[in-house]
Amino acid sequence: MKSLRMLVVSGALLLCGAAAWNVAYAFDASASGDPGIWQKHVYTFQFMGFTTTYSCDGLADKVKVLLIAAGARPDSKSQPGVCSRGWGRPDKFAQANLTFYTLVPAGTDSSSGSTPVSGTWRPVKFAVRSPRQLGLGDCELIEQFHSRLLPMFATRNVDSHTTCVPYQESGSVINLKFESFAAMPAMPAKPANARQAAAAASPGGT
């Protein structure tokens, strides 16, 4: 009997907690969420630098990290382009073929026919180890991302203090900050009723 009472209480607490979380999330969404639509981009990114030489697959992997960190949709594709030196070998003319989607505020134009999704402005910072795959040798890549790919995103308050010294990492600085309009995280489903909440709280999950 005691265990049954504890089970009911635990289920009620779980249900109340889920309800409180949903109220908080709804408040945040109404306060900062705005409708946005996805825009598709197809682009061949060719890296031209002095300090670091990438393989085509290495460049593709690094650019995909930057795209997603900047707010592109997680299904972004970054594939090695045509390289003369083959897989895994540094190439002075490394390139990556990109297909990705960025979110832009819907505004008053509904002619695109796309279904709006909820978006919000979120801060992004590129620096050494932010994201963690980024190193000082990627300084020139950040410069070129800033000038050629970042304009495809909806951004504001762009602040760049990146300085790259050719042929050496010493003296170089990666410091690029901006706000990107990105999709809000999906809200997890809540239990349909107290019985499901109690079942989820039980040791056997039934």
C-alpha cells in the first residue's frame, strides 16, 4: 500500500513538473520566437589560404561543423569537391560542395509557400576550440567563411576581430561573434495523463 501511495505521488510530481516546463517554454517561445522559413543554398566553397592546406574531405568536414554551429539545419551536406591529390591528401585548391538550409524571418512575404517554423536569435562565437574542432590553423578558413558563407545566414550584430598572419599561426587570432536566426529546439512530448506519468516513474516503466 505504501509503495502504491509513493507511486501515485511520484507520478503526480512528474506530471506537475512537465506542465511547469511546458508553461515556461511557451512563455519563452511567445517572448522571443518568431516565424521563419528555410532557404536552400547550393554552393561550391574553394579554400585559398597560405598557412593551412586541407584535404578535400578534411575541408568538407570542417565547413560542415561551421555551418551547423552558425545555425544551419542539421541535415546540411558538405561533400569533398574535385581534388587533384585524392582522398585524405592536402590540396592547395581544396574545395567542398555544399547544400544547406538557413532560417530567415518570414516577415510579411508568404509567397514562398514554405511552412513557417519557430525561430529565435541566438549568439554564436567562433574562437579557438569554439566549436571544439576549431584550431588556430583554421584562421583563414574563418575569414573566408565570414566573407562568403555568413552572408547566406540571417545575422545581426556581427563583430569580427579575427586577424590571420600568413604562413604562421603565431600572432593570429580567431574572434568572430554574431547573432544568428536559428530554429528553436523542439519541445519534448509530455505524458498524456497521470497514469502514463506514474508508469514512467515506476522502476519497470509499466
